[in-house]
Amino acid sequence: MNGVPWPDLEEQRQQAEANLLLLRVALALIDEARRTGAFETDEEKLTARAAELADEFASGAPKGSSAGGEARVQAAPLTADHISLSAPFGESSSVDQTLRADGVLLGGGVSTSVSFESIDETGLSPEEAEKMRQAVAEFEAKQARPQLGGGHFLRALAAEPQPGSEVQILAAELFDDGMLIHYTHDQEPESLESIVSGDPSQWLEPEPMLLVEDDLGTKYYESGGGGGGGVQVVHGASGFAPAVPSEARIIRITTDSGTVELRL
Amino acid sequence: MEAAGEELFDWSHISRTHLCEASLRLLAALGAEPRFPGEVAGIEALVGRVAEGRPGEPMDFAVEPASELPRYRGEHLVWVSPAADGRLRLRHETGESLASEAVTLRPDGRLGEFETIAGFGVPEAELTDQAHADRETVERRIREREDHEANARPDIDEGQRRFRTEHLLRVVAAPPQDPAGPVASFVALYETGVIVYYLVPRPPEVELETDDPWAEPLEAAMTPEIELSDGQGTTYEVVDLDYLDPNAPLLRASQSFAPAVSPTSTRLTIGFKTASVEIELGPA
């Protein structure tokens, strides 16, 4: 679960500055809209005007564009009385907003773009090249596995109580292309300070490892589902595919806490 | 907690953002007028024309005369007052203490420099009767809030612990139902409540598209009204909602209820608006 970058204080400062710059540009565009009766609908003109205003308001910084070569604030017409605004910050993030002509911001957020670079195999060591081939093969194999779509529900199977087990299986929901295993487990709450200062990739409780088998030896692959939330208790579900064969009579679900049998 | 809170959140940035958003609405409400009103009555009329935002959004305005000490009510208010040259002065009261951020808005949409105001901005000896009264109001509100938080803590703790595993009694699957509408899948019975797991057919995309920017049709579809009946007249209240997969063709969600189903109840009827299903609970 590692690897999700959490904005450090410097990035948070950059985000705050980008947000305020976007809002200053929005104010100037609202002023122009109220005087002319509408937002500029020509995308090129609106884009240029937003960039010009951003330069005007970004005091002290070099004129023209942000570090990434983009305008400090980008704008685009959406409808007759809506425009979108975006202010890039950091390496590849931006603050985004939709502005209505009556001055109301219709919600927005922060987005981070991710780019992929092709790897030149000729520059890799034999070990690195082998690792890459294995990763690609693994990915392709995973893509070829059966997937749970979950479009046609068949029935649910309730699990017997498992008092004392850390992870407790609640039920299996059977679909025509797989199943969802519902589980629950307790967790201790974290303090607000540790949540705010910590790595957000650690906020999500890791899903418990589930192994699903039946009495026919069917191979089940993880597919979808997702951990649930909660402050002191987690309710989640993990998906598996393919569908349980009609001839199967028992499903076994094994966790670190033990094995639960569901009779079909 | 206040000291820790100040370290965790940049309140001045939150206030400044709030001031910008308030400025957007005031400027849009100005229409074709070349200047902001220079008197309180005119500003009150302007504030009355400000567009409403998201339901429940805290964007409340109050008007104060210029050249008087700042007012405080202990709420997250944007105080608006006239300023020279057809401008407005906006001040956001943090609501957490006697502090505010202020900025001047020109009728051409330009903002002046942000200003942080501690208290009333004057020495103690210069405080007016109104300032003393405001200070008492804010201090009383802070005390009331702290008392409320202290009193609410046990309820919050109880709510967070209600469905921990030590309270789980058993799970009962629901019988087959018509898949055209919401389908109850199973119920988890706890000593402290009951969780109903269900599936809802995903509405057609055309029903998910709406011109209302505040509408949340997918969430609405995932949270159908559910009425529980145990034949004993118990009144069940929803205490939690959980969405498991908003992207699936069958939306999966759960609703948690309290109180617990009585051990003497032998069946539980789950009533959706369009259908209901009776679950045999069997022996406790």
C-alpha cells in the first residue's frame, strides 16, 4: 500500500496559493461577465484572458507560465453560464473548480496526473529485464483470469458464528460469474493528529487475506470487492471469480483466523 | 484540542478561501452596478440577492457599519461593511475564537491584501460595551461547544463500537426475491443492532444525468428507504449507511439499524418502497 504521495507542507502551501490565485482570477472573470452579461464563450479568448489575469495576480513570480510550462490558471467555457478553472501546482497536480455566473462554485477538487513512460529494454540489466518480463507476464495473466461482474445475483449463504476469530466471515453472495465474501473485523481508532500527519496510503485498513476453495477443487481468483470503512470496526467484501459450479456442495473460506465452511 | 487543531489545519487559509467565495457571490449579485453600496441598508439588500449554494453549506453573511469595532457572534460569519470608493470590506469570523481574516473587494473584482485581526484590534481600554458583550457571547459559545462535545463523546463512542465483532450474534440469509427492484441479501444480527445488506439495480444512465448540480442520484438510488418490522412493534432507526460498490451493475450497500432485534422475534420483514421480504430468523 505504499507509494501514494501525500503532499508535504511545501506542496500544501503551493496548493493553497494556487487555489487563491484561481479564486482571484474567478473574481475578475465574474466581474467581466456581469458587465457584458455572460462569460466569454470563445475558448481561446477565455483561456488567454485567464492566463493574463493569473499573471497579473501572481506577484513576484516570473511572468508567463508556471514551472511546468502551463498557464498559471486555465479556463474553459462549459455552458452559457458555467466555466471550468484549473490552477496547476507542484509537479503534476492542479486545483480544479467549476464556476457559475451567479458566483457559486459548484465543487471541485485537486487532481494529479500520472504519466507513463515506455522503458527502453536495451538500457536494462539482464536482471531488470527479467523482472520486467515477469511483471508483464503477471499482469497479462491477471487480465486473462475470470472476473466478477456482479450483474446477476443468485443468493446469499450465511456463515455460522465464529466467536473469538479476529476476522469473521459474515456471508457469501453468489453471482452467476463469481461471489462476494463479506467479512468484518475490529480495528483500533487512530488519533486525529496521527491521521492528519500520517501517510494517507495507510488510512485504508489492508484487506484480510482470504483463500476460497470448494469441494470440487475449483481455482478461485480474487476479483473486485473492496475493504469497507469504519472507525472501530471494518465491514468489507472481497470478490472472487469464476462462479461456483452447480455441482459444488461446500465453499471453504480461510483467513488467518481459521476456516469457515458454507454449505450450498 | 484547540492548540492541536491550530497545528493541524491552516485556519487562515480556510478563512481566506471562504472570503474569496463570498466575494464571488457578492460581486455576481452586484449585477451591472458600477460600485458597491456605501451604506448598510444597500449592503443588506445586496446580501439578500446573493445566490444560494449547496444545501447546508455554511455561507452566512452579516452586515456591520464601517469604522466600528469588529463584531463577533461566535459563528462562521462573513461580516460585510462599506469601504471607500465603492468597495466592500469582508471579514470572516473563524467562529472558534475572537479572530478573523479580512479583505477589501473592489467592484472590478480585485481583492486587496488579506489582513489577520486578533480580537477587536484595539487595546482593552478602548473596547466598547458592544465589544465586551460580543466577547462574552463568543466565550459562552466556546464553553457550550466544549460541553456539548464532552457530552456527545460517549454517544459517538457507542455508535462507533455498536457493530464490533464482540456484539455479532449471527447472520441470516434472505429468501429469493424479484430482482427487478431492491433485493435484501442477508442480515447480520448484533446484540446492539442489525445490518441489512442489499442490492439495487443500477438506474439507467439517463436517470443519473441531472441539471441539478447538488443532486446525487446514484447515492439516492443506493439508499432506498427501508422499514423493518419484527411483529413486536419495535421502532428501528437507521444509524449508518455503507456503499460497497457504486460502479457495479447491481449497486451494493448496507443500512445499519438500532435497536437490536429482540431474541424472541422469529421473523424480520424488510420493507422497501416497492417490495418487501420476510426473513425467518429461526431460534436465537
